[in-house]
Amino acid sequence: METIIFKAPVGTKARLKSINANISELLREETGKIIARKRNGSAYEKAKHLCGIFSGPGNLSTSKEYLKQYAKKNNR
């Protein structure tokens, strides 16, 4: 184990003890959660469960036929 020392506002220790009498255990658990969230990877990793669940046309940016159905030409 490593020892980490930091300054906290007055009253923090009492508030932490009201959550869990073992402050060291509480801080280890919460620090572990923070580190795990930060290590969670890229935007793709966070959203990969959404890939493929939506239906619709593939790539609208290159499908001129699709755009013709919806885009009105500006005739001046």
C-alpha cells in the first residue's frame, strides 16, 4: 500500500466517518471507482452498445439519391 496525504476542509473527517467509520477503506473504494471511470476508454468504448441498434439509411452524406428526395432546390 502507498500512503497519500492531502489537506481537506475542516469537518471533512467527521462527515466521512458518518458515512463509514473506516475512512481509509472508504477513500480506497471511492478512489478506485474514480480511476476505473477514467480508464474506461474512448468514446467508441463508451457508446459501442448503441452501434447497430438504429435503423435507417447508411451514409446520408454521400447518398445524393437520398438527398434528392428531401432537399428542395433553390430556384432563383
